[in-house]
Amino acid sequence: MSTDDGKRTPSRRGLLRGTAAGAAVAAVGAGGSARAASGTGQDRAAAGSRQVRVAILLYDGFTALDAVGPYEMLCRVPDTRVTMVAREAGPVRTDTGELSLLAERAMRDVHRAEVLLVPGGGQRGTEAMMRDTEAHDWIRRIHRRSVWTTSVCTGSLIIGAAGLLRGLPATTYWASRPYLKDVGAVYTPGRFVETGKIITAAGVSAGMDMGLHLVSRLTDEKVARAMQLAVEYDPDPPYDTGSPEKADAATQALALKLLADAAR
Amino acid sequence: MSTDDGKRTPSRRGLLRGTAAGAAVAAVGAGGSARAASGTGQDRAAAGSRQVRVAILLYDGFTALDAVGPYEMLCRVPDTRVTMVAREAGPVRTDTGELSLLAERAMRDVHRAEVLLVPGGGQRGTEAMMRDTEAHDWIRRIHRRSVWTTSVCTGSLIIGAAGLLRGLPATTYWASRPYLKDVGAVYTPGRFVETGKIITAAGVSAGMDMGLHLVSRLTDEKVARAMQLAVEYDPDPPYDTGSPEKADAATQALALKLLADAAR
């Protein structure tokens, strides 16, 4: 596959090979275009809408990767629009306070979304959201007509506090598993757990695995596989201590201390 | 390990088990505290500073996960401060235009950082930064005194355009590998490639693997392993097409089409 268009300056040649090339489009055409593929998804029909609206709920003290991992998987799905939503439009600070993401819209102005995603947060942020009845009202309202309602990390405790998980299998951040029962959910192992139209993901980075799964649900496996390549998600961490089953007690304790010390 | 403090309301019990618990601190104390561990890192000595300053350079059209993946790994490293830097302080839009991160400081106000990280971006954003001589001056200035200079995805083409990679092994986004030679670098396979004090990561999500490696370089393996658990980075994508070596031609072409169609 050649993507050169004959101009030899780097800035003209298409640094992401193929973006300016007929070759890519031709090959896609042969295999079924992204647009055509996405049109076959049953969920798209269920949504009854030309555009899939994804609302990601930000709140003071959320964990950045919980939101950005799935965002990166979903934001290039054809005919999909991801919007960050918060109590008020504007900057929303993460759990460590070192980063702010901009919420584009306020909750009160968002009445409908085909996909709702609630990220997890630090102790303080999660607890505040578990008590926030106004946020719960909004979550329930969006959930009523959503195609998918999803959470990452302790986000499951938040949608659980809104009453969405009663009697249902779910997962959450590894250290928070015991608290799922407090919202009536049944802890179930897995990087993500799907039950009806609800998908809960395990901690932080698990949102990427769930996001990829969600891409296939919204379109098909072909698009999901291409999306995995688009974000070069071929994980190869230098260690293998990413779950409590793989980490000893000292590592678990140190992980919790790192979290607590970095919380604002 | 019990973390209950005797109060039975969920909001008081510590949703992230152990954050309020003596048990965690005691266990960490037995195994060497995070602070003590971080003090042993040779790089901390090299930095000659109490606090490790991490500067992540944002620019119009950057890719969110390139910045947020490593941020999430680094933001809880003891005595480390991550700062988003851009031409001007304020919101900076990503490649799809659907998300903005807030840059806390302007380049001209940041004169020193122990760690510099340059994320990749879409075609337009990367090309603009490859031509931005003012940004190159800043990158070179920070690099001169940095302990680590790093990039994710097409960020290597940007630091390469600033002259940092001449004759050196490096990696980049899979589809951009042919363009490394244009900045004098030698494409080298790997999730990340370390050469001297420069580390370049492969595409988008590879920044998480590099970020974890960087944690161990800044502290030690014990902290890095705990950080992997802290973000529950136990990847298990539903597919296995995250590199061009694992994806057929049609998947590669569709990935490039998805990227091109979503670019603003």
C-alpha cells in the first residue's frame, strides 16, 4: 500500500499513511465501508437515530483515564458524537487535581443519549456522587431511553446508588468490590460485565476493554478490530500485577497508599 | 485486610478499601514506603530536585489518550507533579475536536522539567507541530536539562523535527513508521524504545506501557508494580488486532479510514 501523493515534503505526504490515499478507501470499499458496517448494528436500529450520542458524565474528582480510555475508542465510531457532560459546562478537575477536562454541556441541557458512561473517581469524588440525588435523577432519566448504560471503575457504585444495579451482576474497582452489595449489585468477576443494556467495567484502564466491546455492539466486530488498531491497543505492560489476583499483599497495600497520598 | 472504621454508612467506610486504614500503611511500612522507595531512584538524584516535574505538551489536534495514559501512570508517583503545558494556558482541543483538556501553563513560563512528554496527534496537529520552530526551541530547551525526554505515537516525529532523534533508534505510530527516517531516526520495533534519556512509545495506548516503565525509572519496580494495580492495568481486549503485524490489510485500511473520517 503506497500513500505517497507524489509531493516529497513530509508535511504533504500523509504522516498517518493512507489518510490522503485512494488505496485505503479502495481497500475499505472492497471489505465493506465503515459507514455501511455501522449501519448493520442492531443497536443503531434500536437507537432510531442517525447519530449515536455518547454522554460521558464528568464530576469533581473523577479519574481521567476512566473517561478518556472509552472516549478514545468511541470518538471515531462513524456517526457517533461523544460529549462530556457535567453539572455545569466548563472545566472539571480529576481526582489528583493535576488535570481538568472540559465539560461541553450541563446535565440539565442533555435530555437524551444512546450511550451513557459514568467514570469512576477517587474516594471523595465517588462518595459525593453516591449522595448526589440530582445526578441520580439525571442518570435515571438518561438510562430510561438509553441503548447502553455503562460505567468504569467506581462509576458502578454511582449508577448503583442511582438504583440501576439492584439484583444485577456487576463489577467495579478491585478494591471496591465489597461495596457493590451496598447498592444491591452482585459482584461478578470480569474486565467488564454485561447484563441487559448495562455494562460495568473493572478499574480505570478496564474502560478501554469495555470501550472496544462497546464499539462492536454499536457497529460490528470489523469496525471494533480496526478501532483497536487505530489506537494501537496491543498492550504489553512491563509487569503483570494489574489485578489483585496477580499482586501480593504488599503491592496491594502500596497501591492503596499511592492512591490515598495522591488524592486531593 | 479490613478497612471498616466501625461506621456502617457506605460513605464513611472507604470505598477504596484501605485508604483510611492503618493496615495498608503498616503493610507498606514493612515493605518499604513509597516515599523511601522513590528516594532510591538514581534519576531522582540526577534530577537534583525534591519534586519531579513532568511537563506534558498539549497542542491543537493532539490525541487525548497519548497524554492521559502516561498522566494516569505518573500522577500518583510520590513527589511528582504533572503539568499540562501548551502555547497558551487554557483549553486545548484534541484531534477529533470532541474533547478539550486544560493546559495549566504556557510554554514560555515553563523553563525546566525533569520529564518531558510529547503526545502524538492527528495528521493536521502533528504536521503543524513538525513545522512549529517556536515549539521546537522550547522542546530543545527543556530537553537540555531533562532527566527523561519522551514521546507517544507521532510525538516522536515532533521531537524528531526538533532535532532530538538524529541517528537514534525510535518508534512511532504504526502507520507513521516510514516517516521516522525523515527526522533522522531509525525505526526500531517495540512498545517503547529507550535510547539514552529518550524514550519513544508506539501508537496512542502504548503510552501506558511506557508510562509504567517510566514509573520504575523514576522510582523502582516495586512502585511501578503497585501503580499497575492502582490503575488495574490488566489488559484483556476482546480482540487481538492492536498492531499491523496482527491485522490484515482490510483492517489496516479501515483503521486509517476511521482516523481520517473523524479528524477535524
